[in-house]
Amino acid sequence: MIKHSEDKIALKIQSELERFLNVVRNMDVKSREYKLFKAAYVDFRERHEQTKEIRGYPMKGLFAKTHAVKDSIQWMFSYLGLVESLGTALADILIMLLVANGIDFHIDRSWKSPQIKHALTMKDLEDKNISLGMKLSFLRQNGIKTLSSIIDTETRNQIAHMKFQVKGNQVLIKGKPVEESLLISSTELLHASNVITDLLYQKAIKRMARRE
């Protein structure tokens, strides 16, 4: 069942990204757009590798399923960290893929001049006024929907604001045991990460590097 779901996710992601990756692959390696995307990719890979080992810990806890309240709460905040780190990094690099395709991501800076800025680097996307929800909405609007469907921002917000219930030895989110919800969400997010990272490298960066 999980394998079938993973295959489906991989096919959806590849279908959504293919046309954008084709544009990058066919770019002049000396073009501004390619240089911006490559710099963003290098930044993404560094962030991805730095958190690789840490990302494994929440999964170990979820698979253990001890059903102790303290463990469930620990897993919830591990999932929150997974979304904020890995989920955000994936959203950021996909936004930069769209930017390389000529689709501007606007940053509203009401307290600075100029008030509207176009994101050109991963660093730009760290602006505190840009929520993960805004990033995922931008991706959805431009046809990249699978990552947005996998990252459960509603559950993320409920954990962040401690809007969950403890009944007996169970912690419930949206009426379901936390293990049931987070195991699926975490597994799908980690799988999506592997698929996206591989596609970016194999379909764009690796092929472009041969021409540099």
C-alpha cells in the first residue's frame, strides 16, 4: 500500500516539474537565470545535507509506536521541525525553479523601500513576512500541487499552537491518534524530498554541468 502510494507521488511530482525542468535544462549556462537557479540549488543541497541525519529521528519514534503521551507529544514537535526545515527547503527550491522559468515571486516589504521585491535567492525567501502557507499557495497556483497536498499545514498549525487533545494514553489531532496522522504525513514528505532532489539533479543540474 505504501509502495503504491509512493509510486503515485513520484509520478505526480515528475509530471508537475517536467516542463519547468526542461526550461532550465535548455538554458544557456552563462545566462543569469541559470546562474541564479544553480546558486539556489547549491544552497538547497547544503541545507538538505545538514539536516539529513536529524530527519531520521522522528521517523524512528513514529515507527516505534509506544503510544505513551510523552512520546506522542515529542513526535508531534519532531514533525513540526520536519515541516519547518525540510518542507520549507523543498518549497523554496521549487519557487526558485519557477523564478528561473520567469515566474516572479513577489515579497511585500511594507517597512522598506522599494515595497515590492522579486525573490532571486533562497535567502530572499527567508523573509519573516513569507509564511510556508504563502509559499505552498504560490506553488499550487503555478501547477505544483503535490508537495502542497503532502505538507499538512493545518496539522502543523495545530501542533504549533498546541490545539490537540489528550485522552487517556492517546494524543488526538483532528480526532485521530497522532501516530496515525503523522506516520503517513512524515513518510510522504520524506519520499517527496527524495523524488524532488533526484529530479532537480538528474534532469537539470547534472545535464547542465556537462555543458559548463
